[in-house]
Amino acid sequence: MHDYPVSTTFRVEYGDTDGQGRVFFANYFLFFDRGRFAYWERLGLSAEDIRRIEHDCVVVEAHCTYRAPAAFYDLVSVHTRVANLGRSSFRVEYVAVNDSTNTPMAEGYTVLVHVDVARNTSVPLPVELKARIQAFEGHRLND
Amino acid sequence: MHDYPVSTTFRVEYGDTDGQGRVFFANYFLFFDRGRFAYWERLGLSAEDIRRIEHDCVVVEAHCTYRAPAAFYDLVSVHTRVANLGRSSFRVEYVAVNDSTNTPMAEGYTVLVHVDVARNTSVPLPVELKARIQAFEGHRLND
Amino acid sequence: MHDYPVSTTFRVEYGDTDGQGRVFFANYFLFFDRGRFAYWERLGLSAEDIRRIEHDCVVVEAHCTYRAPAAFYDLVSVHTRVANLGRSSFRVEYVAVNDSTNTPMAEGYTVLVHVDVARNTSVPLPVELKARIQAFEGHRLND
Amino acid sequence: MHDYPVSTTFRVEYGDTDGQGRVFFANYFLFFDRGRFAYWERLGLSAEDIRRIEHDCVVVEAHCTYRAPAAFYDLVSVHTRVANLGRSSFRVEYVAVNDSTNTPMAEGYTVLVHVDVARNTSVPLPVELKARIQAFEGHRLND
């Protein structure tokens, strides 16, 4: 996971699971969201910064490939990186690992676009945020 | 169910269930919400009316007593009534029945308060809405 | 939508929305699930058949491209087709339309694999189900 | 909060919120669940113990009184105690506090019954668990 510089770990809760006794497939995206929040914190963003960037970005694409399930109270880690950084959009990639069974669970990504919510148009990412991501990801971002 | 004048029926979906193979307890409140939306429609409210009243009300109390479970794709009916109607608040009561097993699943209520969202204070219910509820419920409301 | 032979229509509920006032991106997958359940019903499957096939299939891939938002109580239609049908897996494609704004909301797919849950291996799809899907989709499946 | 001996703290996530920009009322019960899981951990239960007790208990009653909202990325603490301990059932009480606004958010409870899932009847709570709860709560349980 050395290419995914930020990690966060949590337990699967009852509300995450479904009638098959495993995490419901759509809830992996909530886990990925946790990965992105951890990433923002690692960049040093304040709670207020995180509220603003998450409010001002919309998800335009989401994808997940499922490898193995996780059951209630399994320990799950999500490892996160920013893989693409455009003018107004960026792609965040996630790998989820079931630490209780030591098994890769899933990998996926979301593409987010920075928007002017009122005018419903894309607008450039904040310069300061972009600089922080570039400094943090370094060469990984350009490979 | 003759005391609950409005009913709505739907199937349990996979996302509603949890690791015990039954509807997750907190999701009963989503089912109750469907009962209230059906109630508004039965009163003749437009989609725009429903958006406004639901946006302008906050839940201040919620309760559920659980009788029997429901599994994926069971048919569930929610029967709804308004049981109390105050100046700015009202209490909506719900009975959920598992039609697939012909078993009462749960009963519960939510108390909602009409608020001025910007000022965060309770304000009187719209006169027109109150009149419609009173006309529809009739003597049931005053028993 | 003539290439998506099954449609189902419903209202956005409060629990579907998020702090941006629109349907939370992960919940589009719950909407897609409704499309697949409607598809099974259209094929003539019984509730028991639907319980079995949904229990015996796991999602191995999920994707969504987001076009436009939907707000509370908007009317949403999901149009569904089976686009690929393999030995043990199949790919279901969905288009969601916001009927209240007459705008395409999203398109996406899920790939499901029929498994022997106990042994955790893929097994061939039921012959009868496969035949029904092929008869129903006809040439669309082979284009 | 000195009467609620176990606390856990977390951030509000986007999926927790609804179209009013605050935590959706039904999701408070997911927060309460986190409180109970933290309680089990504090008692020294292993992950396997927690999986077993949560699987073998069903919620028979749930209640919440809402005091103040919480928005995305607010810091929330849930404080938890066991308030009643019967032969096969127990009542867990929760207080949620919005630490970001320093405001009590809600208080509530869930009543759980230990069941024989296969036979669908209540059965006595495990002696060992009961003893641990009694030792931990001490006089609070008998007030």
C-alpha cells in the first residue's frame, strides 16, 4: 500500500451490513469517503476547510471492484491517494483491506469536480489546495 | 387498521436489511417516513407542498416498538394517522405490517415541529394544512 | 430508453438525500437495485425466486456516471437491461432519469456473479433464469 | 456525563446528513449503536464476543429525543450506559453531544433482548456478560 499514502481504520457496523451478512456493496463508497476525509486531514485541512471543499465538490463518477467481503465488526482499512489532478476535477483512488481476514476487499475511485453550486458550473480548484496535494503526492501524481 | 386511514405498500430492498437477514431497526423510520409521504399525498398536497412541509419541519421525537422481523423482498404495508395536532407540532403514528407473513412488524411515532429554519424557532403550522388534517382525521384526532 | 426494456418509477425520500440537498451519490446504487428488482418481476419471477437469485449473487463491480442531481420528492425513473450474460456472471445496465426536471441523472452498471455461498465459488447461472433473460432481451443481448 | 461511563467520538460524514444539511434523524440510531459497541469494548469483550452478542440480540424498542442538529464534519460524542438489566433483556441509554457547537444533540435508548435466533424465543443473557455489566455499572444500575 506504499502508493496510497493515507490510511484510516475502523470497524464494520451493523448498519453497514446487509442480508447476506456482509457489507452492502453500496456502503463501500461510504468507506471510500472516510478515506478521502482522512486524506484531507493528513494534508492539514481544518474541519472548516473540509466542510467547504466537500460542499463545493460533486461526484461525477464512482467505481468499485469487489474482491472479498467483510462481516460485522471486521476491522477495515482504507488507503487513499489522489491519482489525477485537473483544472477543476480530481480523481481519488481507494483500496480497502479487511484487516480481520488480512484480505484485500475492494479497490475503487471517485472523480470529483469543483463547482460553483449556485451557478452549477465547474470552477478551478482552489490554488492552495492544489498546491498542497501536489506537494504531498509528489512524483506519484505524475507517474 | 381502520384507525390508520392511509396505507402504502412496498417491498423490502437489500439495502434495508442487515447482517441478521432482516430489516435493520433504524430503517423502520425510513418506512415510517414513506407512510407520512403517502399521507400528504392522500390529503391532496402537491409535490411542491410536500417538499416545503418536509423541509420546514424537524423531528423532535421518534419511537418504535418492534414486534416481528421482515426479510428481503417481503411485502410491507405502513398505515399512518395524525394523532395530535398542536400549534406548531404534530404527532404522526405508524403501524407496519409484514404482509408476506401476515404479521404486525412494528408500531411507532414521530413528533414533528414546524420551524423557521433561518431563525431556528418553532412557528405555527400553515393554517391550510392544519385544516386539511382536521377535516381528514375528523373525530379520530380528538378521541 | 427503448434499449432499456424495464422501467420503475419512485419518489426521492428524505433519507436518500445528503447535506448538499440532493441524492447522495452512493444511494444511486440503491436506485439501480430497484431497477433490477423490477426487471426480475417483469421476467415473471416470484418473490421467492427473487429472494433466491439476489441471495445467491454477489456484486463484483459497480460503476456510476453522474449527470444531474435529484432533490427530495423528485420523481425518478430507472430503466434497466441485462447487457452481458456469461456462464456464471451477468452485467446489468441502468439509466436513471429525473422525471421532475426531465433530465438524465446517471447511468451505471453492476456486474453480478452467481455463487455457491457456502463454498464461496462461482457456479453456473440457473438454466431457467438464463433462458428467460435471453428470450426477453433477444437481439439486444447479442449486439 | 458522569452517569454515562463510556464515550466515543467521531465526525459526521456526508452520508449521515440529509437534504436539510443536518444528520438525518434515523441515523442517530447508528450513532447510538457506535456508543454500544464502544461500551462492549470498554467491558473488555473481544471482537468475537461483540459479534456474538450483537448477532444474538434483537432491538425491541428504540427511542430518541432530538435537541439540536449536527452538520457535516461536526465532532459528535456518544455517551453510553446500561440502565436496566433483566433476565434476557437490557436497556442501553445514550446521550449524543455535538462537540463542535458544544450542544447536547439528543438522548435516547434501545431495549435489546437476547434471543435464540433459530427458535425465535428470548433466552437468558450470558451469565458472564451480565456479571461484567453489573460490576462495571455498580450502583448506577440499581438507582
